[in-house]
Amino acid sequence: MPGSASTGLSDTPAPPRESAPASGDRFAAGLRGFGPPGILATLVILGGAALTPPLAAVLVLVWARLSRTPWREIGFVRPRSWIGGLAVGVALGVAFKLLMKTIVMPLLGADPINHAYHYLAGNRGAVVAFLPSLILGAGFAEETFYRGYLFERLGKLLGRSAGARIAIVVFTSALFGAAHYPVQGLAGAEQATITGLVFGTIFAVTGRLWMLMCTHAAFDLTAVAIIYWDLEAKLAHLMFK
């Protein structure tokens, strides 16, 4: 009231005190960041990728769960149509492999025969045994790691500009190609780098993995079918004698 002595108290209520983040929140934030916990998690996942892609994919899923990273940020987005994505992916994968075999790789001077997997030619038992690891290891695991995980990590580090996305596509494609060199040599590394550029560009635009997983699996299954039926040389010389 006017004329009354000041009590030194304010009529404005004090803002509520923020509670300290829970330990689980701090742990998750650490895994998402680029401090020691985040770097250690990255090194563990990279180590898994060096051993086998399925292990890397499992580690990525564990990391996403523990770090509370939304699934959509690593490409696990519900497709508008599961069947539609499968159909488009299979058609794209088959067509892309035939294009690579008949035109792109011959232009690069690649050996028509993939000697690393030529043992599959006419070998039904080996092909049947190889299929599960092919579908899971390539279609699911490699896309989860090389596109989903690496794009998320590098995107957080470099940003989302057009230049950053181009750099991410190029870097992950080179890494994808290098991973194929020890088993398949230069031709395998070249093919993997090109497919990485195509798959990476699609993922950079769509942010979705389902169709890409189907494309990748169809690409590799077509490659195995070509080897099994001993069509490698015929297709490689179809356009260029």
C-alpha cells in the first residue's frame, strides 16, 4: 500500500528451479554427443563393422536405443506402402545390377568374372547357404550402418546443408568401396563405390531405408543369380565385344 514500509520482498514469484537431469538422460546425451562416451560408442560400432556388417547393425540398433535416438533419424521410417517399397526396390536393384554388369563395369575395364564368388557357379548348395547372410548382411546390415548410422553421425557433425550432404555421400561411398576391396579387389571396390553413391544419394533425399534395403538385397541376389547361371561373361560382353 502507498506509504507503507518496503519489506524487500517482490510480488513476482520466483522461477521454478530446474531439476538436474536424470542419470539415464545424461548417459543417453553422452552417447549422442561427441565427447568420450560418444566417441567410444562410435569406435565400438566401427570395430563391429570391421568384423562383420550384421554385428555393426546390431550395435547400431543398441546404440540408438540406449542413446534414445529416434528411429527415423537412422532411416527406420514406416514406408507409405511396404509392398510398394518392396516392388520398387526389387525392380531398381535388378535393373541397377544389370546396368553395372553390362555397361558400367565393362567401361571401367573390369574382369567379367567375379573370382571371389565364382565358386557359386552351378553350386546350388553353396548358394542356398549363402542367401541368408547375403540378404541380412547386405540388404539390412550394410544399409543400417553405411547409410542409417553414418549419415546420422556425420549429419550431426557437419550439419544439414547441401554441401555437407554431398560430402557425407562421397565419404560413406568411399568407405563402402574400401570395405569391399580386401575380398573383391579393385573391381569390387569400384562397383561398391558407385552403388554407394547411388544408394547414398537416394537416402540423402528420402531419409528412408526400407526401399534401399530391398534394392540392395535385389542387387546382390541378381549378382548371385548371374554367377550361378554362369552368365557373367555373356552379360559383360553383351554391349562391348
